[in-house]
Amino acid sequence: MQQFMNGKDTLVTEAVDGLVRASGGALARLDGYPHIKVVVRTDWDRGKVALVSGGGSGHEPAHAGFVGQGMLTAAVCGEVFASPSVDAVLAGILAVTGKAGCLLIVKNYTGDRLNFGLAAERARAFGLKVSMVIVDDDVALPDLPQARGVAGTLFVHKIAGALAEAGADLDAVTAAAQAVIQGAVSIGMSLDTCTVPGNPREDRIAAGKAELGLGIHGEAGVEQVDFAGARNAMAMVAERLAPHIGKADHVALLNNLGSTTPLEMSILAEELARSPLGGRIRWIIGPGALMTSLDMHGFSVSLLPVTGEQVQALAAPVAPPAWPGLAGFGEVALRPLPDGLTPIQPEPSAHPQRRALIARCCAALIAAEADLNTLDAKTGDGDTGSTLATAARALTGALDRLPLADPTQLYRAVGMELSQTMGGSSGVLLAIFFAAAGDASASGKNWIGALTAGLARVMQVGGASPGDRTMIDALSPALAALPQGVGAAATAARAGANATAAMTRAKAGRASYISADRLAGFNDPGAEGVARLFEDLARG
Amino acid sequence: MQQFMNGKDTLVTEAVDGLVRASGGALARLDGYPHIKVVVRTDWDRGKVALVSGGGSGHEPAHAGFVGQGMLTAAVCGEVFASPSVDAVLAGILAVTGKAGCLLIVKNYTGDRLNFGLAAERARAFGLKVSMVIVDDDVALPDLPQARGVAGTLFVHKIAGALAEAGADLDAVTAAAQAVIQGAVSIGMSLDTCTVPGNPREDRIAAGKAELGLGIHGEAGVEQVDFAGARNAMAMVAERLAPHIGKADHVALLNNLGSTTPLEMSILAEELARSPLGGRIRWIIGPGALMTSLDMHGFSVSLLPVTGEQVQALAAPVAPPAWPGLAGFGEVALRPLPDGLTPIQPEPSAHPQRRALIARCCAALIAAEADLNTLDAKTGDGDTGSTLATAARALTGALDRLPLADPTQLYRAVGMELSQTMGGSSGVLLAIFFAAAGDASASGKNWIGALTAGLARVMQVGGASPGDRTMIDALSPALAALPQGVGAAATAARAGANATAAMTRAKAGRASYISADRLAGFNDPGAEGVARLFEDLARG
């Protein structure tokens, strides 16, 4: 069994236990394993109308996941896709029903109707008031007079649940449930069948096809259609639902049948809004996995024309976390892009000394291009020299528009230039370096302090430290030595760069993917570039 | 593309629109499509610390699904598994950050670190206070110093979110986030890889195998292991987590990586409780799909040792419906089975006339066995006669223990006998018939009224009406004619039974599966049985 289960015999009992355990005390189960698998609210006092639902398992969170304040009082769980026994249903009814009585909410399948129906009779023989409604929201099979009960059942759970919680009597709750059943329509579509535990997966739906109007037990759909994307899929669903709905405002329930990804479900929500039905849908429940069919890759849309009272009941808060709530379904709310995405070009200004320094640094990097490429070719993809030289050429070309007279603005402008001209991680890291230096300068740091702050930020963001075989191994000691002069810095940078040749366990950057024996004996090209730069400056 | 999408280029933009649309006005997006995909809270006032997270898409509901009161202020969405651009992150920061500043919560991937990091620098250049934390909760790769950020990120979202919502300042929120990152550990396991839109699905994990320690982008796990069910899978996960956790009370986050069914997730919750870690887990978040990897069939467990303040922050209510809440994780709460499941045997009593009537009815059905079987063989599986005769024989054998003197108790007792001795739907329906008749008798109906009430209930529960080619077609006219005497009832039953031969479109029961030309000319065997019964009684 290639599923996270232990065996077919225990899968429902173990799952019910897991659900109860993770409910934080909100749920309990009846002590009737293995045949009686009934989940009940622990905060129940029988003074209100009890709501009991259930049926075969495999549709989770329905129904046990909807037990709790404001929804079901008890759920009776059968084995996967199999109706629970009469005794199990009776146990559920007896466990929660007081003088206010009990409403059974049953999906329209023969087994469920009969077993819940007989259990209701037995409960009535105890003097309990029990009524039963049968949900038949599926419009997939127009010629079958007994439509199936599918995800529209949740409208009934929620609206009857809100009324029962508010203290309505059994007749009122039953009438409200009947009214919902009268209005609710649903249809599903799937790209694949489901994997029934212990059975091989049926390979019924070919690639490029979808099934429209299938049920929640993997039974075949009304027809196989060509699948042509989400828009077309929703259009077909909308076309089947359209004849069944009037001009009223509707609530839509957009249900994930199992393994459809949240991305797909959100796209389907968008397509539902854009479909011809969109204009009649004012509220939405989901998208979410509410009435599933194991791991089926499909979805269903349920619609309910609603009165104000029904909207209120659907919107009432509930305890079960599986219930996604009711939300308005309208336009996509847009907010304008904030100012500041297009950086303000600083006013250029003159500072001959700084201009010469930058030009010299750039020249040094351009001069090192071939050597650094050769070095990088030993341990990487051979482009470190070109990457740095390209950036240096661009910066040289930008000298006239730099705010050379203002150190803070200058750091930031250099960072901006580099982020726009230098690709890859190194470009971003150098941009971060200069931007952070600019911040430090703005807060009063001198130039060594500013560059040191830049390095600290690069280490935080990039996740590399000295010893990781990156340019930091040269830059960090160089900045530390700068107070002793540029000569000291150059010496420190060289020592640091040379030390990288022995660092064969790179922990960050690209070299972390390269084997140790390929790295040994070669300096890191980034660190070498930094050393060349300081050595050039030290030459005066 | 066999997914509910329209194309790779629009999948994230359409999904974000769908999410925003279905949020009922709680969310908006920045007007920066296609490159800037940022979801923001609409109820945000910049007076509090903004929380911005994001990264590549494909992990929904993370991160856009966690934008809202008490969690994120904005989410920056990249394309599937691709980091968003620096501009997109900057737009997100600028859109929501006021004087209180902004915390960036970033999963530890190079692209995210760099792009969020540079965006932070740019935002700081505008004078904004921006801090950034990097989540690295994955313990799968012990030798990699840069652990990945996976589902433990949600601990950070939630705890930092609660603090920010409560008005804590940026330093406090950042420190709280750092403390969570310090403690959080995660590991994942999967039975299959994920389907990246536009790419063929990689077939890396063989049947019978699972991958332990895989990431959330379909990257290979630390090792492939033999898969031997849910218990064994959770044991392996627990074994990897155990060395990383102390004696403190922990919160567990049980995450569905995509297409694992809710049944499986609940079983995994149960196994987590039973695992050696169980004793150290006092609270649970989920199980649920929180940080997914598209449609990956897998799960992850994240653990966080918690202080009282952290538990409070995790338990604080939030707006995003995708957040499942925090629940206590303890014993499975049991409730005793209710009394009444074993029906009380009524006191036997004597009533020679009724005894004779029942015996005669039974004899009539036993006499009809062969004929009814023959008739059923034409249109069904040939066992109607035997089913009824078997039940009749059992009821005859039970005459001595029936409460013959009390009509109400007698109906109920007959119903109970039939439900225990007669298999299939017809047994349940006859049991319902007599049980409902008993109820009606208890409320004062005479015997015709009681039987009529029984029939009404059978029609409701079974969903069949006159004309549907069932025994109702004989029973209904017979009961209607009974006030005119049993002779009239027999005549009506016979006419009704004979009319079924022309009913070739059965709407209920087994005959609804049989083709019209096979049904034509043959009476429904159930209706025929009813007619035979009344005809026998009419003979005096």
C-alpha cells in the first residue's frame, strides 16, 4: 500500500483517533471500535437540536471534520466509501440527542438512506424526535431521478448548524435544511480517478481528457471531455449549472476533490468569477478541500441561491478549523505600486580624488579579467573575471553621473549601478555591500566603518563567513587592516586570498558544489580579485 | 498541461487574483503584474510592525494565504519555485511599511536571501527600519551548514504576527522571530515527487520506496528508504528529529506537502502521538496543507520548544482561513456507548387472532417462493421469493416470543425480527415499515393508519413512489382500499402488481439498472408478492 496507512482494516479507526487527538479536546469518539466509529462534540448539552451526519469515509474533512460548535453534533463514519451500520448510526443518535431532537443529514445513496433511516426508526422507538433530510445536489445525471448528494451537503451542515446552535427547534431546523436542499446544485470535474486503499488505481481517464459530472466515489462521470485548461474546464461546469439557477444572488462552494493544488484551486476561483456564472455569485466558500474523494485530482462547484438569513447562517462563526468561512466574491482589489521603485537619480557632483580612486579600482579589476577567468575555470565556470570587469567598465562609464561629493549618496549610487549592471548573486551581494555602507555612512560612520558595515550585511544576507572560500576571506582582513594604511590592507588581502587555496570544504557560494580535490591549490577567484584591487591601490 | 491551469506564464498571476477575489475584501494585490505579484492586507494601517514574507510560488497556502490580521502584512510571490525579484520585494516593503518598520521573514535559499536582502537595503535608503530573519529549520542535511527553510517558517509567521498585531516594536518582533528560528526543526518524507507545471513529472521514487529528508521543491531527499506503512514512516521521521529536541514541551506542526489525503494525515497525527516524540508534544498545528510542494504525496513534521508566551502567540486568533489554529495534543477522548443499542426484548404475550394472521401471511409468502423466484429471474437475480420466504420462516419461528397483545410493541418487534433475519435493502425497508407503523400505533393510529404511516416512511427513506416498479405499486393501493375490506385490498393489490408489467422505466430499486425490454411484460416480483399475500388473506 503506497499510502501513509498501516492497513485497510485500521485506516478509518486510526484516522478518527488522529482527528480526535488533534482536536484539543473539542472532539471525542464513542467507545465502539471497530464497528462503531462515531465522532461527537465534547461541549454538547442536548438542550439544542442535534445534527448527525456521516456516511462512508474517504470524503474528509466531511463529515467528522465538521463536528463542532455551529456545525455537526456527531458524525458516523463508515469504512472507505461504505455506509456505516444501522447500529453505528443509532449509537450516534442516542449519544447526542435530547428532548430537542435530532436531524439526520444524509447524502442520497441507498445504503446511507436505509441505514440512517432504520436507525432513525429505532431511535424514535425510544421516544426521541428524529427527522431526516436527504441531500441530492448533484445535477450531473439529468435523467436519474435520484441525484447524488455531494459537496452541497455542506450548505446543509452549515445552515442547519447555525440554526441549531442558535436554539431553533427541530421543525425549524429541518425546514431550513429542506430549503437548502431544494436550492443547492453541484457538479464535479476531474482529471483522474482516486486511489481506493487496497485497490489498484483505475486508469480510466486518458491524458488530455477530463471527466465531467463524476461522483465522489470514483464512479464514472457523465461524459469524458477534451481537457483544454482551467478556463475551458470551468466553462463546461458553468454550462451544466446554468440551467439550474435563477436570478438570485448565489453562494458558491468551490471544492477540491483531493489532490488539486491550491494554485490550481485559486485559478479555478478566478475562472469561476470570469465565467458566465460569475455575476450571480456574491459569496464564496473556499476554495478548499471540503468534500473530497480520496486523492482525486478534480474539483466541484456547488451553488445555492440565498436569502439574507441563509447568508447570516453561512457566515456565523464555527469551531471546526476545516470550515473555511464565507467571504464576499467580487472584484480583484488593486493597490497602486508604491513610489520609490524607480530610484531617484542623485544629483551628480564632483570630487576629483574620489573619482580617481573609483576609476583606478575599476581599472585594476579590468586588468585582472583574464587572470581571474583562468583561475575561475579551474574551480568554476570561468567567468568571475568577466563579471567583475563588466561591472567595472559600466561603473567607469557612469562616473559622470555619480554624486561624488556626497559619500552616503555615492555608496548608494554605486550599489544601484552594480545591481543594474552586474548579474547573478555576486552583483546582488556587491549592491548590498554598497547600499549598507551608504546607510552606515548616513548614520555617521567614516569610510572604513561604512565599508565594514557593508561587509557585515553581506555576511548576514549571503550567509558566508571568513573561511568559507569567498571574497570575504580577502575583504574582511583587508578592512580590518585598513586603519594601518592601504599597504597593510593589501598585505592582509593577499594573505587572505592565498589562504583560500587550502579551503577545500566551501560552505557557501558556488564552490560548495565543487569537490574538494578540484579546489585544492587554487585561490578563490573572488578573493583573488579583492587582493589584486588592494595591491594595485597600495602601489600608490 | 494536465493541470487546472491556463498556461505557465499566467498561472501565478491568475492564482493570486483568485485568492484575492475569494478573500472577501480582506486582501488586495499591488498593481504591478506580471513582474510584481504582491498580496497585502487591506486593513493595514502602518502603525504596527509590518511582516513581509514570500518566495517562489508552489508552496500555497504559504505565503499569500497567510496574509491577514495576526499573521503576514504582505507576501511577495515569485513564479513557481523561483524567487521574486528585488523590485517585487521592495514594492511589498514600501507598500506596507510605516514608522514602526518591517520584518522580512525569508526561507534560507540563496535567491530569496539575496533578493530580499537587497530590497531591504533599498528600503533602508528611504529611511525605513527593516530587519530580516532567515529561517533554516530543515534538519535533513546534517552536513550542510546552510539548512533549508521549510514548514517551520510558519511558526515564525504566527508568533511574529501575534506580536506585531499586539503592537510590539521591531526589535521585539525580530528577537521573537530569531528565538523561534533558533528552536524550530523540521523534516519531510514523501512517496512521490511533485509535478512542476510545464515539466514532465520526475519518476525518481520507485514503488515501495520513500524519500526521507527531501525539500519543498522536489529536490532529492537525503536518502531513499523502504516504505513500510505510516507507523514505520513516522518512526523514521521521529528518529531524525529526536537528536534536535530537548526536554521542553513542544508544539508540532504536521504539514501536508500536497496530495496526501486527510485520512492519511490523520493517521500520521495518530502515529506522531504514538511515536517516541509523542510524550514531548503538547500542542499541534494541523494536520493540514500549510507549506506544500505542489502536489507532492508527502508530509513534514516541524517541532518547536515553546515558552508560555509563545504558546499564547501561536494560539492567538488570526484572519487567514488557511491557518488551522493551535490545539492541545493529548489522549483520544472516549465516550461510552449509549444504552439502547441492544434492543430490549419485549415481553411475549398472547393474541390468538393476530398470531393466526401473521402465520397465514408468512405461509402465503412461503408458498409463493418458487413463483416469485421465477419471476425475479426474468428481471433480476432470482432471489426475491427466497428472501421473502426466509424472512417469513424466521418470523413464524419467532411467534412465541412476540408481544402479540400489544399492537405497538408487536409492529416494532416484527420490524426488529425482519431487520435481523432479512438481508439487503428490502430487509431494511420492511424493518422501517414496521417500526414506523409501531410509532404511528403508539401515537394512536388504528392498524390501517399505522400501516399507511409505515408505507409513507418507506417511501421517504427508500425514495420510491407509486409507478417506480416496486412493491409499493401493490402495497399502496391495497392499503388505500383496506377500509373497504380485505377483498377490495386484494383486488387493488392485484391491479397494482399487474400494472408494474408495463413500467419499463424503473426509477428506484434494482430494476432501475435493468434495460426496459427485459422488464416489459413481467410483474415486479415484490409487488407480485404483496398481491399474493392480500389475495390469500381475501380467500378468508
